[in-house]
Amino acid sequence: NAGVTQTPKFRILKIGQSMTLQCAQDMNHNYMYWYRQDPGMGLKLIYYSVGAGITDKGEVPNGYNVSRSTTEDFPLRLELAAPSQTSVYFCASSHPPGQANSPLHFGNGTRLTVT
Amino acid sequence: AQSVTQLGSHVSVSEGALVLLRCNYSSSVPPYLFWYVQYPNQGLQLLLKYTSAATLVKGINGFEAEFKKSETSFHLTKPSAHMSDAAEYFCAVSDRGTNAGKSTFGDGTTLTVKP
């Protein structure tokens, strides 16, 4: 199984540009998440989804948007890139809490620089 | 509200020595606890998880952790470090009944293994 696949792996944006970070999973997980990881920090939850058509804000949603049209895909949109959005972005997925509170399965990340 | 504190952002051990990475948590209800490992340029992957079945939890790669309610701790140990253990380690806590993606992550501990 491929697990969680993120594209691209690296990207440099100019201030004000927009882009979409792609995330796909093939484990039939209902729950999907977007995190950002800043140097020396743990992960901060941006948005999450508990199923197709359902999304909700996490801890740091400002400047981002998401959609969930299928179970497999959960893209993250940056509309007006700012230097504060320079970070490493991780997508993850999991089963619902009832299934032994299954842990997160992570992609390998997208390293984004905004200059 | 829940929080996680990882004591020591950097830990260095010699190959073959004991590894001890510290994690203390606070939670208003009995939590689920996780340790994740992140190798360079990769996403996080689960090492082990505590979900109340047993206080001593064994994980992959020879790691284990003990849940101590009285100390609100969930320290990660390995009897003998290997060079391949060099990575960043994250402790995470989530309330029971909530999804793993809404876990609160610690800031991480970077483990260096010296030959």
C-alpha cells in the first residue's frame, strides 16, 4: 500500500501567490488531517475532516482552506501566501476513535518556503 | 485542556547505552498517549500507544514506555541505543473518545547516538 501520499515535496512561493498541497490516502480512512511543523515545534493542526463533505478547523486555520470531495483526497489551499506560512506541511489519516483510537498515518511532508 | 511537555529538546547517548526520553502530560480525563518517531525528511510514524490495557507498553524497534498516572508521565525507553535510533521523537496525548488527529503534540526531542 502507498499509505498517505503528498505532493509536491518542495515548493517555493512568492508572497501573494496561491497553491494547493495535495494529499491522498489508500487505506479507506474516514479521518484526514493537515498539520504544519515549524522548527523546534510539535505539530499544529490546521484543518481536519471526518468524512467526505465534512471539514472543520483545527488550531491554526487562518490563511488556509480545505475541501473533501472524496474519501481518498484532502487538498489544502493557500490563497495568499505569506512568509509566516513557511513551514513543513504534513497530511495524515486515521480510522475513527472507536477503532481502538487508531493512530495517525502520516505522509512524508511538503516543505514550503514563501519569500 | 490537555498539554504535553517533553523534557530536553536534545538527548545524546552512546551506542549501546540506555535511551530515556521524558514526557509529562496533563489531561482532565484519563488520556490516550502516543510516541511517534520522525526520521529526516519523513513523516511521523507510530512507535507505541497507551490505551489503558497495560501500563507498560511495548513498541517497535525495541522501545517501550510506562504509563505512570501518579506522576502523569509516559517516558520512552530503550535498553541499548542503536545508530539507527537517531531521529526526532514526539509524545502526544488525546482525550478518550476524541480522534487521534486532535492529539496535542509535544515539541519533540532529537536523539543523537554517538558511535
